[in-house]
Amino acid sequence: MSNALKLIEDELSGDLEASSSLDSSSESDNTEELDLTSRITGRVDSLKNSILSFVANSKYDVARRELKVYRSYKISVPGYIARTTQMYEQSEFIISQIEQLGRSKEKPSLPLAQKQRIQEKLLGLFESLKSYLGRIEQVENDLKVRDLRASAWVLRTFVICVFVAFAVLASHEALSQVSGFVKVTIQKGASFLLNVLDI
């Protein structure tokens, strides 16, 4: 809005050079925002995508708050906080740096070369933030895989225990049937021998 007011004032004063410089600076602001939003990839509902979208749209406080809320949501996951604390802290620090650079870039008194350097730093910081958020998601996926493997081992152990219990019961029943048959056979054989010997 302030750029539009300055543009109107410049046109009224007849200063075409100031007008063209404002147009070029607003175009570079738009290209930077387009560059940041075009660098966001991945699932729409992911932590990385939502935080990067907030940062690209200059909603830094919302991005930091979402990071804290997400971290507190995952606090009950065993091993999550220990493996991601440093990444969360680095992400918050990078968001603060992006915010400071974004504010300093908005100053109209900065030369174009310095604005371009700031934009390059912003893009580098944005890529670093993207990397840290990706690592956080990777840790989360690793913990999910570990949890699934542990669940699979528990299920496997349960199935093996049930199989062993059935095998023990079946062998016990078979032995009792066989021992009953052997006992009856021995008794009949003994009585037959006794009958034969009595004759």
C-alpha cells in the first residue's frame, strides 16, 4: 500500500526515474516471493510445507508458533524430543534471521546490489530452513518405522507363542492317546500271555 502511495506521489511530481526505480523494486519483491513459494515442495499437509508457506508469506510469528505447537504435540513420542531439539532451535533461529533480513530488505534507501545480496541470503536461509524441517520429518518417519518394526516383532512373538502352546498341547494329547493305546496293548498282551501260560 505504501509503495502505491509513493508511486502516485512520484507521478504527480513528475519524477519518472523514482517511479521506475519503485517499479523495479516492487517487481523484485514479487519475484522473491514467487521464488520462495515455488521452492516449497512435498505434501500439502506436512510440517515442512506449512512452515515454509508461512515464512514465504512473511507470517513469521505464525511459523514459530506452529513449530512450538507441533513440537509439543509430539512430546509423548519416545526419542522424538531428544533427536529433534537442536533442529527445532535451528529452525526457529533461521526464521528469525529471515524475518530480520526481510525487514532490512524493505528499506527503500538500500542500493539494488545490496538488496540482491540480501535476497540471495534469504534464499540460502530458506533452503537451510527447508533442510532442517525435512530432517525433522525424516526423524519422525524413522520413529514411525521403528515403532512399526517393534509392533511387528511383538505380533511375531505372539504368533510364535500361540503356535508353541498349540504344539505342546497337541503333543501332550498325542502322547496321552499313544500311552493309553500302549497301556491297553500291554495289558491285553499280558492277559493273553497269562491265558496261554495257564493252558
